[in-house]
Amino acid sequence: MIPTLNFGRTGHQSTRTIFGAASLSRVTQEEADRTFELIDRYGVNHIDTAASYGESELRLGPFLERNRDRFFLATKTGERSYQGARDQIRRSLERLRVQQVDLIQLHNLAQPEEWEVAMGPEGALKAAIEARDEGLVRFIGVTGHGLGIAKMHLRSLERFDFDSVLLPYNYVLIQNPQYAADFEALVTVCQQRNVAVQTIKSITRAPWGDRPHTTSTWYEPLQNQEDIDRAVHWVFGRPGVFLNTVGDIHVLPKVLDAANRFERRPSDEEMAQVVKAQQMEPLFV
């Protein structure tokens, strides 16, 4: 069974694998429906999407119309202004065919200049708080990419008491001493405040570079089951964090299978073997 964990202070016991619905951005409704059957088989009870994930919200809509109360539902707004975020949050509700989402997240809030706008008096945060006050959302989070995001999330938590954070976490990335230190500092604060920590990019192999894209992910993922097992189990070996699944519906079954069989965290030696065999590279430099 895929283990569960309290999703921060929300009161929801979420599966540690959160369905990353970016994988639905360019699929048919039939493909999406088969994917919903898959996550059901593994008991996944938490869905994460975003306004910017192509057709994802639209693909989720028919399913959520029938199954809304079975899932903790999160989406994101990438708008930085109050009005832009306000409009986008309401559009997401319409596309998802729901009256309320559990979590609205300020999407990829990584650049200082965008941060100042979004967190300012007429920024996206104001719209998120307003939506919470109106009952359109229940909780507010923040997400992001890049080597500086852990430190930026700490800055965000100093400004506002977010309910969740989301950022990259994998074995190769954590070999970067500065990122590792920033990640640890962020997790410490999140533990103190009972803020949920979501992680992404768990099975990243490398940037695509000049290689042809064989999956719908913007990075090249690991695709061998044994390698995915080790990458997923390494993340699961970190207590208290969630793993948001891969953005490709064809790789997704391997991630769920790995999560379902978690017993222990691989050693550094085992992970180094995967890094060498697969020629893994950092996604962010």
C-alpha cells in the first residue's frame, strides 16, 4: 500500500504520492479516464493541477463532477496581479467543475521581481486570501523550481503563513551543498509550523539537451523500473515529505508501482550506481 501522511495542518491524510495532473496537459479524455482508473487502483487521494497545465483542468472536470469528495484537490495560479489571479482562480473552478478547491497555490514564485508583485498589496496573494474568505478555496500554498527556490520559499513564509510549499527534491539535486542546506532550513521551518512539503522531479535523469523527447515531460525522466524504484524510494526515505508524480501518463504506472512497494531508503552507494549507469545530470545549474 502507498503510505499516507497528514498534509500539514489541513487535516487531510494524503497518500504520499500526489497525482501530478500536469500529465493530463495534452491527452484525450479517454486517456485521462484510464489514468483516473489507475490512480484509483493505487488509492491515490490527492490531485495537483494548475491553470497553466494545458487541458489538465478540463480533463479532470468530468471525473471530479462525479468524485469530488474523494480527493484533496489542488490547483495553481501563475498570475501575479490581484485581478489576474482573481479571474484565474474562478476560471479554474469552472474548468474543474467544482465549487471549491482545497488548495490554491501561487505557481512558480521564484523570481524576486515577480515575488514583489504577487506578495504586494495588489498581488495574487490578496486574491488567494479573498478566495479563501469567500469559501472558494480552503488553504493557500506556494510552489517553484530552480536552485534558489528553497530560500525563496523561506522568504515567502516570512511574509505569509502558507499551508504548503512545493519544490524539487531528488538524489542528484541534493548533492549540491547549497541547495541541500537551503532545503534542510526550509523543511525545519515547515516542520515547526506544520506546513506540508511537496516534492517534484523525483525521477529526473537529465535535461533533454539535443536528444529527441520520448515523453511529455520537459526533462528526461528515468524509465527503467528498477531505477525508478530507487529514485522514488530515496524520496520516500525522507520522513514527512510528499512526492508529486511524473508529468507523463505512460511513466506514471511505474512511479505508482514503486511507491506501492516502498520498504526502505536506498543507500548512497546504491544511488551512486544509478547515477553512473544512467549518466544522470542536475536539472538545475
